[in-house]
Amino acid sequence: MKVDLVCEGGGVKGIALIGAIYCLEEYGYEWQSLAGTSAGAIVTSLISVGYTGKELKDIMLNMPFSSFNDKTPLQSIPLIGQPISLLKTKGLYAGNAIEDFLTLKFKAKNKTKFKDISTNGVSRLKVLATDITKRKLIVLPDDLVNYNIDPMKFEIAKAVRMSMSIPFYYNPVILSSNEANSFIVDGGLLSNFPIWIFDVDGIPRWPTLGLKLKPTKEKKKNSTNTNLISFIGDIVETILSRDEEIYLKDKDSVRTIDIPTLGIKTTDFNITKDESLKLFQSGYNTAEDFLKNWNFKEYVTRYRSRKFI
């Protein structure tokens, strides 16, 4: 079955998204349009260039999470580097390692720019980010024209880098427009779960399914990071892991797969392989349970047909 896919952001917790995707592919689902924020953007971008759920699992098991906390020369200065960087560049870490990692993965599929995953100038991938200077949500690549940038020539990895620029944690990306420079950060500030993005008037040709990362009350062991890093991590967790479920309408909640994240935090980049596999399995099991009750025809009849009859 054809399906559009929307994935929520959540840093390291995004591993659980891969488990759900692996399961859905086993049940015959074929991806059409894709959208995501932050970790969701990472996963959907890899799918958009041709990676399968099985390949994503292999990537996950070998992903160098700890290396994603890369530092600039300033940030590398002991004791004072990161606090000064926070004031000067607005981030504790550089954030370039993830972009470099994705660039290599995209090159392996010979698809690095949005033109490579587009038809008639329309990208199958939508990446959500936040322009905090203009205080608005932006959808990439579409909104790049507002910054005098050709969307089709833009690097996919750079767009994802913008979407996962966790505030205060990673340096923001700067885009220039006719007005002034804009600081671009994590799309989760304004829309961490854009389940609405592919909705159309009338009856859709195929469903849009959402993968959402559900916080749990289980807690991990205390962090060994410095006080500043722990404090920033708590701020990030509060901003990005708020419970948005109460804002979902019925028509959205019934097409959403809520995946328990087992107490893993957004910035737990020292996650173990065992914890990664548990997150993956949580995604797989939750998706499988969802499919036992999901019926697209029933969804259309109940939520999309009434006002057109």
C-alpha cells in the first residue's frame, strides 16, 4: 500500500522510528511523500534517497552517536570554551558531524540535492525547521526561495542539519535574505510532529501515517556530563519532549503510531547498542500492534467522507 510518512523529532530517540519503518515495510507499505523534524528529518531524508528499513537498521547499529557532539576550536578549550561558545555562537557543539555523516550516506545513493529526489520541481521530502529571527516555521526546500536560494540546488544534508539544530546545544545555521541574516534551528520549536503537512481537501488517494515518540516515566541513570551541559539538556528535553498528544484531533490520533521511548533522552548520545536495539524493538512492536486495528477505508468513512456526501 502506498503511504505518506511523517516522523516526529526527538534526537537519539529517533532510533525507535526506524523500528516502526522496518515493520511497516515488512507489511508491504511503500513510501510516497515524506516529512520530518529533527531526528524525523534524518530518518525520512535517508528513505527519500533510497534507503530501506533494513539498511536503516544497519546504519543505526553502526552510527557513531558520540561523534555527533563535535566541537569547534573555541568549544574545545577546556572549562571556558563551551560557555563562551554558547554566548558567541549560541551552541555548545558545532553540529557539523551529522551533516558530514549524512552527506556520505546520500553520496552512496548518488542523491545529494533536492533536485535528485524531486519530480517537476516538487520534492518528495519536506524538512521542518524554525527561523527564530523571523519567528516562523519554514518548510524546506520550498521556503528557500524566500532566502534567494534555488531549492532544487540545495543540499539535502544542509536542510536536515538545520532541522536538527537543537537550540543551545548545536550552533544554528545562518541564512541570508534581502532583509537580514536569519538563525535557523530545530523545527521542533514550532512543529515537532507535522502530521498535517500532506493533508488535502476531499478524500486522499492514500493515507498519511505519523510516527510519534511517546515519552515514558522511566528514567535513565544520572548523566556524567558537566552541569552546564546537563542544564542545557534539560532545557532541550522540556522544549522538544512536551506531550503534544493532547493537541491531536481524532482524525490525527487514529493515524498516529505512538512509540514508547523507554526513558531515553533526546541528547543521550552515549546510548549503548543494547539501548538502541530496545528502542528499535519498541518501534517495531508498536507499529505491528497499530496495524492490527488500522483500516484506511474506515478512516476515510469516519473522518474524510461525511462533509462530501
